[in-house]
Amino acid sequence: MTLDFFAPPHENVAYLEAKKPELHFNYDEIMHEAHHKAFTVAKVTRLDLLGDIQQSLSDALKEGKPFEQWKEELKPTLQKKGWWGETEVTDARTGEVKEIYVGSRRLKTIYDTNMRVAYTQGRYTSQMESEGEYLYYSAVLDQLTRPDHQTAHGTLLPKDDPWWDTHYPPNGWKCRCKARVMTDVEAKRRGLKPSTPPAFAVDKDWACHVGKTDNLGTIYKDKVAGFTCKEKNAKARQVGCKFKEVVEASFKQDTKELALRQKRFTQCQSLFTAKKPKKIELCKSTLFGSEKKVLLSSDTVQSHKDRKEITAFDYSLIPQMLEGEKRVFVQDDVRLIVLKKLGRNYRLTLKEIKEKDEIFAVSLVDLSNNYENELKKLKKRYEEL
């Protein structure tokens, strides 16, 4: 059996690819922070199928695929491997057989959970490195919002307050709450003061800090150590041995790659506070013909500080933006790129410096809900590559 889903992980927000697949009959067999490093889907009992699902989600993250597109592309694989419609699954550890139904509802939960958590992890990392001193709990106040989450709306606490360790959203299945970073100046301008955190019971599957990953090394090693070749059940023994073998072979490589990705994120962060002009190399690109370095400067980052929605994390995603699906428009020595990444819409502007054989990322804009309008505008004005 070939396991090809140990690809180098993307930035922390796309940390889905860095997870190691584990077979678990029930989602809560691994709890809380362990889910950061272990990719599991309840009732999936085959490693190859688990790998297919993980890879499809990773592709969806890279290319900004909506749920319906992801589902329709994955559906033939699930049908081929017998994990669609009414099906029986067996727990390899206990021999328990259970009838389940796999359809749009189950897939929607899988899709929403993984996309939400992957984005939240990257968002939290960026928030911790920002200038803001506080986190503000923001709930969607409508008829679908849980009463406890409505109560938490408006909670303002320091970023390092222990309350966030158990209440950093999402705080339950299909939770739409968010934590927003806020400076002391912003809080005062809005008339907000640090508040007494409300006490409410978080869903047991989410009673952890989804974004926090500073103890993942220990958790990861503990989980790997739990898989041995001494299981009494032959099927479980086969799975455990293979899993342990693959993980041990790839652990060092993945750790090294993750460190490189983290380094680039840290470099992007440093541009926000650089006292002297500074530039970093993000990647290489052939958008202007021959392969050239793509650079990002402190001047660009600091001149766009008013764009609060664009953080160091967004800038660090530029290499993945250039690799994935995109629409490219030409304006002399400039390339205007419109794309979707991790559920967000962006316009990235690159400028070629011919005399230095370099490319600079000179602008990154969050299009929010203006993606289609921006696309129409660019198609009228410029030639598409």
C-alpha cells in the first residue's frame, strides 16, 4: 500500500497537510490538541481512503474550492471504495460493526470542520504576533447562534488570558464565532473595556484551544508511541505497524519543512516593524518570462498597514497563491492576479524590475465580496494572460 499524503505542509493555516493520518472509529478517541497533528475522520477504517479525503481537503484549501465542488470531485472515489450511502464499518480494535449513512450531511461536517480549524490556526498565529493586546469574542447574532455563544459576544480579554485556552472559537460543531485582535487604542475608541469572562460549557470535542500549537511535539510523539506492532487483533496490528513505519520515516522531513515555512512567516512579520528598508525573498516565478525572485519589502508592508485585514500570514501565502489557480492580467511591467485562497478572495499585484531581474509584490488586497466585480473590471481594462 502506497501512502502518498505526507506531502510537505503548507503554512500553519493550511496545516491540514502536516497532520498524520490515524484510524479512529470515533472522533473523540483522540482529543483536543492531538487533533492538530492527527488527521482522522470518524468511521473511516482504511488508511488509503483516509489519505484520499485528506488530500482532497488539502487541494480544496489550496484552490479555494467551495463545498459542492469538493463533494462532487470526491464522491466517485468514495463510491469506488465503498464509503458512500448506506454502508457497514468495522472497528479494527474492538470488532464492533456499525451501519452508517455517508452523504452530503456527513461530508459537509467534514468539510466545514477542517476548513474552519485550518483557517483558525493560521489566524491565531498571526494574532499572537500582531500589535494588538486584546482578543475580542465575536458571535454571529442570529437565530442559529447558541445562547452561550451569544453571551460570550463582546468579551474583551488580553491575548494571553487563560480563558482563551478553552474558549477560543470555534466552540462547537458548526460554530461561526471568531476571535478578533484589537489594540488598546481601538478598544478605547469603541468604548470597550476588559470584561469578566462568561462561564459556559464548551462542546467536549472542542474544549481546547484550536489555534494553539505550542505543545504539539509532545502530543505528536505520544500519539505515535501509542501505535505498536503488538496489538492482539491482526488487522489493528497491520495498521499500527504500517502507520508507525511511515510516520517515523517522514517525521524529520516534515518537521524540517514546517520550520522553513514558519521561518518565512516570521520574516513577513519582521517587515511590519523594520526600522530600516528591508526585503525578503518569498519564492520564484515565471510570470514575466524567465524565472525570477519574488520579493516583498518593508516599504510595501508598512505603507499598507491601514489594511487591517491583511496580515503577515496573508503575505506569507503568496508562494501558494502563485502556485494555485488564478486569473492573471497584464499591464506593461505589472501583473494583476485575482485568486481565491483558503476561502478568501485576493488581488495580488506584482511589478517587474527589469534592470535588477527581480519581481516585487507591491500590493495585496482582500476583495471580500467584490471578487466578481473586480474580475469584470480587470477583464474590461487589461489583457488576460
